[in-house]
Amino acid sequence: MVNEAVRKYLKERGFGDRLNEHSESIDTVEHAAQQIGCSEAEIAKTLSFILDGKAMLVVTAGDAKVNSGKFKAFFHVKPSMIARDMVEELTGFKPGGVCPFAVKKDVPIWLDVSMKRFEKVYPAAGNEFASAEFTPDELEKVTGAAGWCDVCKGWYEEEV
């Protein structure tokens, strides 16, 4: 049950073979790691925020938590997540399946450096039953990311 817009998006960019369908939900980091067979940290979770009245996405490692101070220092505003009932309208995807592919036009995608420590990361692929597999560099390329940011805590070895 792969999202067709995501399938088309990835295929057009030469990454159509990266999609994986799951028999059970991957709507949380824990569920995704269980279905994929990786650590929770390797799940690339896509978080949706409001920035200057518009949607933006930040993709982080599954064990990372957004740090308000670091977010504000980088984006110059306090983090404000999109209300659950507005996520689909603003991003094009329902909560549990928000991904950094085939998002609504003009929604910038930022990648957090917490993912760079892994050989592969696994973002959702448009719904709660699909994921994809990428190296961090491939993820940057395929998403057309606005760039890398450092807005999370809890993932550095010295913080654990």
C-alpha cells in the first residue's frame, strides 16, 4: 500500500527501488524499527513545524529530540509543531506517514545532523505502512533539502 505520489517522486529521481511495504503500522519510531529490523535511532522521523506561518519539515534520527534553544538559534523562532488536525492539509501527508518526499510545494525540508552517524536511515514513505532506505547523502539529494541543521539533543554519546 505505497503512496503513489511518493512512488512516482522516488522513481523520477532514480530511487524507486528504495520503497518498502510493511504488513503492520510504522506510525511510531518504535513500530518502524520493529518492522524494518533496525535500531530506533536509525529511523528518520519527519517532524512538521510552522515557520513564519508556513509549513516546514525537519528530519531527525529516531532517538533525537528537538531542542528549543538550538532550534531558535538556527531558525530564529521557537519551534511550533503543526497541530495534528492540520498536518495533512499543510504537508500533504497524514500523521504517522509524513515523509520528506512529494510534499506540498514550497514546504522546505531540513535534515538534522543526528542522522549523519548512520550508514542508512529509514524515513516513512507517505503513509503508515511504507518506508524507504537511504544513506544520509542520498536522503539529502532525493529530498532536495534546504540543508543540514543541528537542532536536536539526546543523541550525542556524551548526552546519553
